[in-house]
Amino acid sequence: MKSSLLISCCLTLILFSCSVSKKSTSVVSKDAKNNEPAQPITSTVVIKKSVPELDINTKKISAADIIAFAKLQLGIPYLYGGTDRKKGFDCSGFINYVFNHFGISVPRISYQFTNAGVNIPIEYSKPGDLILFTGSNARSGIVGHMGIITENNKGDVKFIHASTSSGIIISGMSSYFILRFVKVNRVFIPLTR
């Protein structure tokens, strides 16, 4: 009985985890008059689930290597619960696949990344940082979608992720994503001696 309840709870979390589907085509974080960054994007999401802090040991792997490998997956279809390149990925399955390729252990479910690494204001984000969103319900208060930042050009942030409609794509911060934006977490932290 306990094992079937546990399996049921795990399946529910996985099903809830990556329920975001919109493809982003426009960036609304720019001031249209002078092409300068507008007000910094800030999260309006109130986190409702307590998640422990998590350190991710990125070893000596570079963020550039992670992004280059992630881009090799562009066009792979979306598959709910997917972690296999041959079948497809969901958002956290994609992150899991990319990091595990380099022997970096990461959680399987997107909400478990809520407090991974160090929280960074989005305007200071760098390639390799993880960007977290709620799922399709912006008021859920639970991280349900995520991606890897591929560039930040003066506030014009792009990220690679698994979209339910288009599979692995690179998107920008459209109004759809701004409404669901939770935070940016840096997991590639330089070691100090």
C-alpha cells in the first residue's frame, strides 16, 4: 500500500513538473525607443513549496560545454516524463540528460531546482545559469518549468528548454515567460583558493 501511494505521488509530481507549452517569439524586456534594457525583470511568483538548498557539483565542466551539448539537442521532440534523446524530453528531463552527459548529478524534477546554486538577478545572468518558471499556472507558487540560459545581451535573455509544442528550442523572455518567471540560479560557481 505504501509503495503504491509513493509511486502515485511521484507520478503526480512528474506530470505536474513540466506543464508549460508556449513558444516564445518576442522579447518584451527591452525599451523599444532606444533598444536599451527596460526595467529589470523581477519575479512576482510567491514560492509555496519548501525546497531544501542544493549544491550541484559541476566539477571542472564549463558552462560553454554544457550549452554546446544542449544545442545539439535542438529539435528533439517533447515527451512528457522523457529523459531519452531517442524518444524525447520534458524540461527537467532535458536538463537531467545534458548535465548527466558530463557526469554532473542533478535532480530529476524541476521544483527540486528551486534552491540549487546561488540566486542571481536576471539582469546579471550568464550562459549556463538555470532559469526557473512556474508551469502553466503562474499562481501555483511551484517551479514547474526550467531552461538553461544561452545568452544575455544587455538584458535580452535567451534560454534553451523543452517546449511542449516545439520540443527543444531557444526562447526569449516573452510576456508568457515573464509572468511565470521565478528566478535564475547559478550552478557554475568558480572555485576560490
